[in-house]
Amino acid sequence: MTGRIIIDLFTTLDGVAQAPGGPEEDASDGFPFGGWQAGVPDEAVGKWVLEGMSTLDALLLGRRTYDLFASYWPRHTTGPEGWIGQLFDRVPKYVASRDADIDLEWQGSSRVGADLKTELAGLRESHRDVHVIGSIDLVQTLLAEQLFDELQLWVYPLVLGRGKRVFPGGSAAANLTLLGAEVGENGAVSLRYAPAPGPVRTGVRGS
């Protein structure tokens, strides 16, 4: 089996992916817009997210996102979000961290990070669809080193002007292939990309 590493990110038009779900997610660097996603509710995004999770059989998370998930989802396995909590509780969870002594209390959790490229190859052999949710610092590493199979962006019609960006200044140049695009009823756009080989080409338009 050769599975996929799928990155899932909510982002603004200017590429900010920090703390879409609430102020408590990530207030680092004095970020004042935590919870910005709530201002643009879009049922289509929920539908797209649920469709994507239908094949999820493992999670790969950065340390901050893991801690946030571990404090929330094990206590939300019933009610409207219950099936998500049950899914996240059930599947293996891999945490990217250089800390060999990291304490991972959530059932099914283990650390990766000693040799990320080799370890991700192993995850592809063990799982069908490994989803990376949030985890912007980890995502930037995966993007820079082309260690992903699909980048799923849900882009909201907002400009925040500050916060952690998917592609910050100094990001590695890369080609991407558009796999699909959809538009929600309130202006959110689903964009799915795969890595494309080769260097970015430049030249004069029309030549």
C-alpha cells in the first residue's frame, strides 16, 4: 500500500492559517484574530471537510495542534461532533517533535521527527490517508521539502494582514498542480493541489 499525506488548512486570502477556530488555539506573537473562521460560516466547507475525513485513517500533527486536540476531542465523542471525536480517538496519531521525551497521553499517540522523510515513507506504507490538520509549522516543513501528496486549502474571503502564513517570506519556490476547486455559498473556496515536478519556469509572456 502506498498511502497519501494530505494537508488540511483553513486560510485567509492573504494566506494566514493561524488560529481559525478560536482565540485559544494560538495567540502567539499577540495574534488578535483567533477564531476568524466563525465570522464567515459556510455549510459547504463543513461538507467538504466531512468528505475528506471519510478516508482518514491516521493523523500527523505538530506539537501545538496535538496538545489542543488531545485536550478537546477525547471529551467530545458524543453529540454533534461525536463521530469526529470518535474517529480522532480511534486512529493512530503521530506527533512531529524533536523532543524524544515528549509525554503523549492520548491513546494511540507516538512521536515522529528523528528522520521525517524516512518516517513519512513508513506512514505511507501503513496507512491510506494520513491527514495533517492545522500544524502550520510542520506544514511549512512538509511544503518546503515536498513531503506531501495533497494540499487542501479552504480559503476564506478575509484579509488579516498578520499571523502565521502558509507560505511566509522566504518559502521555497515550487510548482503545484490544481486537482480541484469548488466555491461555497458564503465565498469560501476549496482548492486542492498536488506537488508538480521541476523548477519554477520564468520568461517573457507569449514567447
